[in-house]
Amino acid sequence: MIFLVNPQLRIIANAQQEIVHLASQPVDTRVPKAPEATEATKQEYQQVMDLLPLTDSQYDLAVQIEALTRSAGLPLQSLSMNAAQANDPNAVTVNGLQVLSASLTTKGSYPVIEKLVAGLTTLERFTQINQVSLTNGPQDGDQVSALITVQAYYLPNPAVSTK
């Protein structure tokens, strides 16, 4: 017998028998059903959707900023927003997220401005403060003028191709 003489041939013969055996077995081609989403998963998904809406929601962001400045007792002197158009190939994105830029100007005491900046970090959507510029003129006394630039993020529209 050749198998007793050469151990490598015995290993090859055993492997070949195993392959023939496995090939004769029926194959299960059914796809397993995806598990149901748990309540915790649904809540986490909703939290993400609240922080990253599907649209730029400029109106909602403007309302939140205006309410925050009013609650701080500050006048909202100006508010401008810039969102990329959905079909703009040059749209600003950060890690695949669309960016809505907002700039606001207000005037008040330094501690109140500081409170406003802290409040901007707690808005109902994911935001980042990019710049805070403070100026104080001789006639302003303890009043500080502030220019604050914020970026809010939202999910890109999956229907729009970004080539």
C-alpha cells in the first residue's frame, strides 16, 4: 500500500475524502432573518436623527438661536445662514455630513455673552462653535460686541448623487 509508505499521501487522501463528503451534503441557501430592532436601538436612532436632521432645517436652527439669545437677555442684532444647495458638487461636507454655517452678532456684558456661547453648545442638534470675536469700543462701557460663527450638521440627502 502506497498510503502506509508516504504520510503526505495519506494526508492528501484523507483531505480528498473529506471534500467528497462535504460536497455531498445539502447546502442551506436561506438567508437568516434580520433581528428585530430593540426599543433601545430605536431610541438611539431617534437621538441621532434629532442631532443630525435630514435637512438643513435653517428655520429650526434660527428659532433655537433666537430663543437662546432672548433667554440670555441679549439683542440678536443679526443672524445669517449659509447652507449648500443639495445638488452643489462643491458643497461643504465634514466626514460625509452636510454643513450649515450660521453667524450671529449681539451685544452685552462679557458674562452674559459667555453664557450664550455655552448655551450654543447645548442646542437640540449637533453644532460646533468655530469663532467668537469680541470687540469693545470706548463708548461701550462694560458692553461687548460679539460675532459668533457656528456650524450645524445634517445628513446628506441620499437621493442626490455627489460625484
